[in-house]
Amino acid sequence: MPYPEMMIKPMREEVTRLGVEELRSVADVDAALADANGTALVFVNSVCGCAAGMARPALAKALQHEVKPGRLYSVFAGQDLDATARARSYFGEYQPSSPSVALLKDGEVVAFVHRHQIEGRHPDQVAALLTQAFDSHCA
Amino acid sequence: MTGHVFHPGHDELHGVTVVITGASGRTYVGRWHERGPRGITMRDVAIHDPASNPLVLEVWLAKQQKFGVAATEKHFVIPIEEAGSVRRFDSFP
């Protein structure tokens, strides 16, 4: 069941102020991801404090890296249900989890950071996973 | 807002993805919710049963780590007598 929007708004803004475009509808997702050319990051946001509370700062730190994906998007799991389900349809055989981060290149997932890789880790450690993927696939 | 927890008062494994070895030989991967009198309650659980799964456990676990937990059970309680060792999934080799 979605949380009240007033509780979610700061979590959305913590991501969008990084220059990440939030996708709130199926149409938004298709418009963003149907064009498979280049690299695109999709951050699956979440209310979960224990994991998402690490994932958002990790994303912020990773996006300070010199090498970054060409396009940056987010969906909000548990809130924007249809948009999240649609975004996951672009993730192939990768299982849904939130928070998580998918890196796509030419329409294929080339790196994925799952929730279980975020739980209990410092944001710097999660950011390192992301920047390694950026260096490997976005340079 | 970063670090805000909506579910205070739970134990330290709450929300953490763990691997639980069952006395039956089954292995459970999912998010720990709580330990109660009936057993361990988990969320989004994948279960490896060596009697029916064509993949050996190590290969199955490696697949869960690469592609994520392929949950078949949204909510699941592992009875006390079934629950064995508990390890965090991110520490699994």
C-alpha cells in the first residue's frame, strides 16, 4: 500500500535534485527506455530506511564520478506501481528488488546492484559498485 | 530523510536478506522480518529443495546473487524446528 505522498516527496526530491528524471507512468517509462541507444541508469527508489537510506546517498556520491551514464532515471517502488512494473520489464531476467539500480547499455542490462548488495553497507561501498560499473560500461 | 526508518523496534536483521539452512535440507533466501513463537517470518522468499531443484545449491545461490532473489513466496514462516544456520546473503561466498 503506498505511503502518503507528503512522506514520499523528500525521498523523490533527494533523487531528482541529482539531475535524475523521475518516471511516474508507463508512458514516461516507455518514452525514456524505448530508445535503447547509449547508456541509461534506472534507480528503483524505495521507502525502506535500512536500504534506501543508503542507496540514495550512494547514488549521489556515484554521480559525482567523472564517468557517468548518458541518461538518469528513477521509478518509485511501492508508490508508482505501474511505472515500476514497466521499468522492470526492461530488466530482463533480473529479479525485482527495491532499492536497486540497473545500468542499461543499448537496451541490455549490463550491471545491476540488488537490494541485498545495499543492505548494511556504507553508501561509499555501494557507490563504489556503481562507479565500477560506470567505468566498465559508460566510458 | 536519508536513513529514516519506517519500521523501528525490530531486531537487527529486520529487512536484511539472509540465507537460512533448513533441517530438511531445503535452503531459504529472503528478507528477514522477525523471529516469533511460530518460527522465522520472512518476506519475498526463494526456496532451494535438493529433491526437486535440478541446480545444485552452490549454483542456485550464485544465480540468486547475480540475478536477484527469485522469490516464490511473498510471506513465509520457517518453523523453529526447521530453521538452522542464518547468514547474511551479502556475506555468502
